[in-house]
Amino acid sequence: MNTAKFLGIAAAMSLLGVSMPAVAHASDSSTASTTPAPSYQTSSISLNAKTISTPSSFVKDGTTYIPIWYVMQALSQANIQNTWNNGVWSITIPSNITWDETNLPANNANQPSITVNGKPVINMPTVAAVDPASHAMTTYVPIWYMQQVLPRIQVQTNWDGQHWSMTLDQSQFGQSPSPTVHTISPIVNPNRKYTYTDMEADIRALANRYPDLVHTKVIGQTAYGRNIDAVSIGTGSATALVTGSFHAREWITTNLVMYMMDQYAQAYERNSTIDGNHVKAILDKTTMWFVPMVNPDGVTLEQSGLSAFPSSAWAGLKRMNGGSSNFTSWKANAEGIDLNRQFGAGWSGIYFDPVTHPWYEDYKGPKPYDTAEVKSLLGLIQAINPQMLITYHASGGLIYWQYKVTGTQLLVDQNYAKQLSGITGYPLVPISPNPSAGGLNDWWTNYMQRPGYTIEVGPPCGANPVPVSYFNSIWNRDKVDGLFIAIRSASLYPSHQSIQLKY
């Protein structure tokens, strides 16, 4: 699955201030003709044998058109300065490069053109069409015309009908052809039963390794004195929130969130990409907040049993577990309350309400917003003002995306949900007249009216934890989820600069 294609590199960069060549505005209509929806094919652009992007192209009047934005990004990686403005693609090369200025065709200043160091080289037709990756209008240019210009500046090109390769001596343009890549070993090992103690140690290690990027905060404590940790990564004004392990037996979501934090911090430090998404550019616009283990008491009980708790609590814990000392199906916190039934949206009318007392699963508590874990999370939300959130659960491979949302907000949330479904491959849960209620995302989408998504990772496992053996497949599906909401949060922030919680 090409997650970069679904995430929309071009859309992402436009939100981060690196705009795609604009054509959608009326003032640009003279520089690019429009075309009915073309028949797209996936192409690729490579630079010195390294694939840079995989844009969609189409054939019109016997020649192949490709979005100029992607070509510009490839040249920029070679340190060749180039810009697009009012139908002129301006390429600037260093003075030490001798370029071929001979036999230049006559140019019409009123038509789109390519210039080198300010000198017109060739006119070219352009077409305004939708880029399937970003779902935005952008400028397409025939590859043939670009091939007439680039060899003049010592960039050799080849087009085989699907792959466009560019070859050049990058050192001439002020960039080493083989830049040194510093290897940073990961801190988090997600391929194991990942405990509260592991998480605490890894959070400290991440903060020590990336002191200017990773910041930690204890937002509360559980009934048994365990910390509820929050971690931020990024420097932007916009914010997004990711949570894991609301439910004890779903602790593999902590593996996912912690590894996501580790990988994002590494990519930021290395100034590198994840599936084509430039992490530093994204996190310089949006600060991501993570609560990797909302329910540390419950997770510890599920993983370690009674030995991790004072003996005075054992009888009560066993009673809430139906008399059993096997806690592998435990879902609640250590007080027997289901933390994802603790929010006000639909709380009083939760239609599946099998127990009315503390139990290992499904008890919603005596009133909403009552547990230390939920109160701590609400305090964080009030403090950081997230524009979007993802809350991870397990299992089943589904996306819950709204609770009784209507109007424009429904369309916005559904659009984002479809994009997330495209990224992860998880289907969306259909709108139901009797949706589940009382969850974080139910409250968030219904009361706060902001986009949020409950993502159920892993295969269906019933009342059992998802085996760790599935982690790699989960990571491959979900590794850009956080970047997705970070990008969208940056675009939403201007209209969401403050928050007042609703109960």
C-alpha cells in the first residue's frame, strides 16, 4: 500500500507552507487550461537512481503530463533552486555551471514558460487538473518540454513511458552526491509484552536523547499511584493528540504509540521522511501529544496479575474478575470501571450495559468523568487544545469516526475518515441509529465537534490481547496516522486557537 499516495504529500506540504504550484485561483486561469477528469497512471521520478516520488500522470494529445510540483521537489533535493510563479518556472543554477544557451526558440512572454537564470528558454502548454494524491488542483506540464530544458543545465533525463529518471553530478550544484546519514538506534522495542515499567524507562530515555524535542508531563496518578504520562514531540502551535491503552487487555496499542513516538523523534532529528512525509516540516507546525497508556493500573493487572498490587486489594480484584486469578481478559481500570464508557456523550443511555457494578469489563461507573484517568486526560485536553485526535484500541481493524455528528461537521469528519481508511486499509464503521456511546471519541466528536477517530488495530481477538506477533503488520498500517492528523491539525488551528470543554 502506497501510504504516501493516500496521505497526499503535496497536500501536506501545502499546509506546511511549501505550496504546490497554484492554479485553482481565477488569476491563474490564463496560464493553465483545464481538462476533464483524465485517465491517470502512476509514474515515478528518480534522481540519480533514487526514487523521489510517485505522482500520477496522464496522456493528452499524445504526450505525457506530470505535476510540475513533484519535479520541482526533485530538483530542490539536488540543490537546484526553482520556483513557479504566474506561469513561469524559474530555474536558477550556480555560476560555476555552464549551461547551453544556443539555439533557443522564440518565446511568447504571455504564455507559460521555463527560464534559466532569468532567461526564457521555451514556452510550454500547461493543464490544470486534480492531483489524485492531494485532491487539489495543480499544474501539469508535458515531460517532453522539460526534457528540452534540463539537459541544457547538465541534468540528463530519460522517460520510458512510466519512469522518469534524472541524472546529474550533484557536487556541481553544491551538494555531496552521497550525504552522510547518521544512524540512530531505536529506544523502544515494541516486539514484546510492553509493560508500564518499560514505558516509563523509555519515556525518560526519549526525553534524554531529544531534550529540545521530546517533553514529558505526568498528568495524573491512578488509584494505585501509577503515573499517567503525557509526552509531546514537536514545536508547532497546532496540536494533535494520540492515546493508547484505554483498555487493559489492549496494551499492544501502547507498543504502537511508543514506537510511533520513537520513530517520529528519530525522523525529526535526522531530517528524514516516513513514507514520503517530511517529519520535521510537519512537527515544526504541529506539536503532537501522546498518552501512551491511559490505564496503567489495568494494563499492569492484565499483564502481571495480583502480585503487582497490595495484598489488601486482591480479594476485591478477584471478585471483580468473577473469582478468577487469571486477569488476561481484564479490560477495566483497577477499580473495575471501563474508562472508555466514562465520557458524557450518550452515557446515560448506553444501550449495551450488562453490568451495574465494578467488573472486569463494561461497567461505566456511577457517573461520567469520575475516574482519575479520565479527569487527567480532560485536564490535558484543556491545557493543550488539540485540533484532532486518534485513540487506539484493539482489536478488529476498524475505524469509528463519529457519534451523532450532523451537518458540515459530518462531511468534514467523514472526508478525513475516508482518507484514514485509505492509509490504513481499515474500513469505516457505518453510521448507526444506535451507536456505541460513552467513549472519548464519542464525546470529542459530539460535544467538542472536532474530528477524532477510534482506530481498532490488529485482527479480531475477542476478549484476548492481540499477540505481539502482529505488531509489524499493525505498524505498517498505522505508522503515518499521527502525521496525518498533525498535518490536518495545522490547517484547522487558525479556527481552533482555544478550547472550552463541554460536559
